[in-house]
Amino acid sequence: MSLKQAPARIIGWALPYWTRGAAGRETPEELFRVLYFGWLVAFVFKVLGASWDVSWHFRWLRDDLAPPHLLNTVGTVLAVALTIVHWYTGYGVDRTASRLIQWGTGTFLIAIPLDLINHRINGLDITAWSPSHALLFIGTALMIAGVIRGWFVTAPAGRLRTVVLTCLFGFFLENAIFPSQHQEYGVLGLAAWIRGEPDAEPQLLNFAAESLGRPVDLVAIQNFSLPVPDAVYSVYAGVVGMIILVMARIMVGRTGTATMIAIGYLAYRMLIWPLLVAGGFPGSAIPFFLLLAALAVDLAFLVPLPAYVRPLVGTALVTAGVYGGLYLQDLLLEAPPYAPSSWPLAAGLLVAVWLLAEVFTRRYRLRAEDAVAAVH
């Protein structure tokens, strides 16, 4: 088939499926594979664009049409198209999955103009933890949650089901960890400035200083590089990052699930790091501590305990993994600033959300043993 013939062939294949239907309708196997392969491709583009974007903004001032934004836009366009297909045809999703995807995509699309307005008014948004950025992360999280739900209730049993579900949780973890990359880049960026070898262009340094009404000095650079309290990094990783790994272990149901997701995420960060640095962009502190924390999650599920006792034991193991891992990383390599004394807060929040996860997954039949091919 020539390139000229390809569009006509694709349209000819897709048109018979373009019929209005309710979510949960029986989905042809070939269409099902295409839809979820499309989601994987969309998330790959979004991750690549996001990874480049955060490094980009530690070197240059913001640009709406910067290459990372364009790369991310490719993934967004694919996601919007897939959202419309699910909504209109009802193929490949149940009602809950479809609504999550719609709400996620809608939130993301609303966040884009709000973020642009914010930047037009305030210039560079100094921190990844801003409200407009939060809407982008929340929208993406809802979108991925909907795709996870859709795959969970519709995919047939088998190795492919397990592999794709694990990958989708990997994307979920990446999106959740993304705002923390501000500290992961910031700790190295601050060190580079102190050495007299700043990664950022003078225009960016000047802007960061002017935003605080200061000269380009240590206070200004520290506020740009590490704008949130140290406890944010460790508590966020110890609660949000870990509950995603816990949910993955519950829903996938395979020994080592959390560890495999952490290995995959870290492998990606280790691959993208030299590529960015070779391209002249700043590097980041890779969160290697996640591996020890993920091992603790999997260990918690190896212990034969009642379901509602496991969160208590698991929280102790995982909190030790997070804070012990951060301590070792800071000792041996480089870790973002964190607050060791924040572990009781992280532990208290984690045990609460872990207990909720146990109740939620049982009530709504989201555990691995509950999985059935509901649509096929």
C-alpha cells in the first residue's frame, strides 16, 4: 500500500465502526486493539514532550511554540480524538471509564488556555506546583484513570492484559511524579549556579530575580530552583507516588508489579537524561529511591495478613523505603532536598489512603481477581 493510498484505506476501515452507541457495547477485537494502542502512543508523546519541557524551562524562558510543547500537543490531539471515539461509539469502555476519560480530557483542555493566560500575565510560571499546572496534571490523571478502567473491564485475560495494565500505571506514576521534577532539576540547577556554571540562560536568571525584586543572587536562584518547602517532596512521593504503586499491585495482582513499574520509570529517566544533557539541556536528580520504596510495596503484599491489617504493616515498610531510600540517595548520589522529620505526616496520610484503597477496590470490584472481560 502506497502512502497516497493509506488515508483512504484507513478511512475505509474505520467508517463502518463510526456508529452511535452506548458505552459498554461489544467491541470488535481489531478495533479494541487499535483504540488502546492509540492510547499508548498518545501517552508516549505526552511523556516525551513533558520530559523535554521541564528541562527546557530550566534553561530558557517560556515559549508557547517550543518544540516540547508541540511534541506534547501531538499526544493531546490523539487523546482528544480517542476520547471522541469512545464517547460517540461506546466502543472499548464502560460508562465509568468513558466519563473519566471525558472529564480528564475536558479538564486538560480547559487548563491549556488558563495556563496561557497565566503566562501572558505573569510571564514564566516559576514553579511546577502552580494552580494552572495542577489542572494539567489532574486532567491527565483522570484521563489515564479512565483508560486504566476501560482496559481493566474490557481486556481479555492473558499476558498482554497484564503488560498493558502495568504500562498504564507506569504512565500514571510518571504524571504524578512530574511536578516533583521541579525539585529534581532545581537541586542540580542551584548547585551549578553556586559553582559558577549556571545551566540557565542569563535572561531566565534575570527574570527569576526580577520576579522577586532582587538582583541575581543566591536567594533569587534558590527561590527559582527550590520554591516549595523541603517536606513537599518526601511527603508527596511517600503518599501520592506510593498509593499509585499500591493500586497497581492490587489491580494487576502479580508479584513484583510495583517494582517493575519503578524499574520501568527509572529506566526511562536514565535513558532520557543523557539525551537531554547531550542536547545542551540541564540534567536532573533521578529518583532512585523509588526502587527501594516499590520493593517495600511488593513486600507488603507477600506478607499473609488480613486485608485491613496490611495497610498498617505496609505503611511502615513503605515509609521506611521512601525515607531510607532518600537518605541513601542523598548519601551516595544526589537527592532533592527533603525533610526527614516529615515521615510521621507521610505515614499517617499513606495509611489512611491505603485503607481507602482497600475499601474502594473491594466495593467497586477493581481487584485483579474481580477482572472479567465485560465487553468482549
